[in-house]
Amino acid sequence: MDGCNDRLTQAGRNCWRVETSERFSFIADADEYFRAVRQAMVQARHSILMIGWDFDARIHLGDASDGGPAVLGDFVIWLARRTPSLEIRLLRWDTGAFKAMLRGTTLLTILRWKMHPRITLRLDGKHPLASSHHHKIVVIDDCLAFCGGIDMTEGRWDTREHLDDDPRRTSVSGKPLVPWHDATSAFDGPAARALGDLARERWLVASGEKLEPVIKSSACWPEGLKPTLRDVPLAIARTRPEMADIEPVAEIEQMYLDLIARAKRSIYAESQYFASRRIAQAIARRLVEDDPPEIVIVNPITAQGWLEPLAMDTARARLVEALQRLDHRGRLRIYHPVTDGGHEIYVHAKVTIVDDTYLRVGSSNFNNRSMRLDTECDVVLAADRPGADEMRRTVAGLRDDLIAEHLALSQDEVSSRIRTHGGLIAAIEASRHAPGTGRTLIPYEVPELSGLETWMADNEILDPEGPDKIFEPLGKRSLFKGWRWPRHRLWRRRR
């Protein structure tokens, strides 16, 4: 680790660029995000760039009191018609796109988009076999950008209360959807222009078309979105997989390793998965210290789908089992949020907060794919400069506010309990209650795995580290490859 007096964010090492944001807002859950992004899109005058894993033209996007259609597909057409100077471009991951086109009236909407001269939809197929284009980026007039984990697709909308039977949380067909926790960010200034450069770069790679930056930008910050911080530096970190004509980038992986290494008191993280061997190795190195930091990770109970649990849940079980053997001071906890009625709240957020100093939010998860195989984008706020006391108080407050959301408490209550009990884990344990008696966090329990599940996890069958590992002989693979088990008396005793 670099000296703690050095700044975390270093362009060319763990990030691409560091630029100033005049206004920065951390956004928890899609209810607020959909309202904010809709208002910003209404204010766009020249360019809307939407770069994402998926867009579902059928979803309702925010509050339609602006006079436009509620449905995303119709809203995009309405925007283009009402503002003759506006160009709208959407770039979507190509795999699964054709299946998505068969969803309801989606194909008809896409045809209507294509008929409009200032709406362009492209499918992003510039990625290695088995990888995905995973960005969740919106850039408006180069003056405002959104970057995080929320896709504009079905099943993402929810409020911070995550009610058991919210009548608004339904599919297009009216089917109830599961509670969903997510996060993103909004920012303006030079940082937003930088994200515009990244979006245009990805558009060029995927489509071969070069887009020019927006010269005339207007005020496009949504009136209803309160800035969390002002005049802060933001680092933009990327993952770009290795391809024949493209240099790979692993800034996000290095950023994670640096963040874990720099933690003094606590690491709080929310992630859809916990399956990265390198992240687990970095945590292991901290846990064997005499006085390790507290590490709290909020995960869903199980991954969605039929394939993801085989890959991600089994790897999580194996990694956590190994880490628990090293956790001689009881500093590691993994929790799952549940509703008032005890039902799972699916965690899709990708957030890391270290001490009161560093905040990372983006599209990357704690899995191998996000480190080397998929395209990802994160932003990092570092309050490690002189005179950043107010920033640090705000970063700590964001962490406490997320914990408060999961425990149905106020931010002030969580902050007070952390001080009273002397740490995150003790405060959470003192605030938890039985599932079904109110919104709460429940501890992760390592399940028993079958022989097949153990073999698949240990050989990283469904979560390879990068394009070159997909065809690597199984004899060279291992979930614990590169681990050096410490010669620690507590490790030997626990074994």
C-alpha cells in the first residue's frame, strides 16, 4: 500500500481521470433516480447519451407531470419531437437484445425510434465471448451525468421503504415484483464532461461512429435533486476487457485493492455478489492483522436467475468459509436486508464506503467478471485532502443512512448507536430483530454445498477472471489460486 498520507486516486493506476464536480448527489433506489433522470432529460437541449446493459422501453420513468408520456419508449420520442436541436442516442449490450425486442410492444417502439432522424439505437457487440457491456451511464448535454448500478429496465423501481405490497412495484403486465435496493450518482461540471468523453469513446468502439462533444451546454441539474456535496474531485475508474485491438483496463480492480488496503476502521459495502478471488485475498490480508478493520458487506440472500446462483452463491460460500477461519477478531460480517414481513430485498447496489473518507459507486460488483471480463464504470469520491472535514462527515453520514434504510431507523439513530457501541458491527447487532417483525438485516449463513457446486466454485467455471481464462485448462484454475495461508496461531487452531 502507498503511504496513507498519499492520495488514493492516481490516474493511470486506479482510475482514468480525476475531475471536479460542482454538484454531486448520491442517489439510493430507483424511485428518486427515475424522477431525477426524467427531469434532466426534459431539460436537455443538444444531446442525451444512454449507455447501458439494458433499456426496457415499456417501463414508467418517473413522475409524468411534465406533460410527457409516462412510458420510456414514448417519452424518448416525445423529447425528440419537442426539442428540434436534441440528438438522443442509446447503446445497449447486444446479447439478449433480440429476446428483449419480443417483450410486448418493444419491437414496435424500436421501429418508431429508428424512423425518427434524431433517435439512434445501437447494439454493443464489442466484447469478448461470454462477457457483457455492463455500464449504467446517462450523459446530458455534457453538463450532467449519472453513473451507478441502476438500469432503466423492469424490476428496478422501488422506494427506500421497500414495502412488502407496494402496488406501484409491478411489472408491465401487472405482476408484483420483488423489493429492490439499488444506488447511483449524479454530478455536473468537468466530471460530467469527462463521462461524456467516456460515453463517446464507447459509442465509437461499438458503432464506429465518432461523436463530437457538446459545445453549448445549458443548466440541466434537476430542481428536485438535492446535491450531497459541492466542489469535490471525482475519480472515474474503468474495467475494459482484453480484445484483439483494444488495450485492457483494470482500474476498478486496483481501486478495490487500494481501498481495502487503506481502511483504518471500517469497510462498508453493498454488492450483488461476493465472488471475487482477488477481493477476498485483499480482505484476508486485513483480517489476519492484530487489529483489523471492521468489514460489513450487504448482499442479496441469493443471486437471481438459474445460472447465477451456481456461479456466485457457491463461490461466496467457499470464500466466506475461508475468511471466517482467518477472522480471529470477529471483524467480518455479511448481511441480507429483508422487508417488514421478512421477505428478501434484492441487493443490486454497488457501493463501497471506507472509513469516513472514501465513497465508490458504480456498476462493478465483487465478482471476477467486474474485475477483468465486463465493461464497467465507477466513480470515486476521496475526502483525503486537507480541509475535507465536511466531506468526511458527509461520507460517514451516507454510510449511516444506508444502514438506517436497512434497519428502518433514522441516520441520526444509526450514527448515535455506532458511537455508543463503538463500531458498525456492534451497532447493527444491537439494532437487528427477528425477521417478520420489521425491516432488518439478517446474517449470512454458509450453506452446505454439493460436490458439483464446490467443484464449479473452486474452478471458477461461470465467473472467469478474464477473456484469457475462459479457455484455460481446469488444472490451472482455482478459486484460491495465489492465496498464501498465513502462519497464524489462530488459523492453525481453527483448522
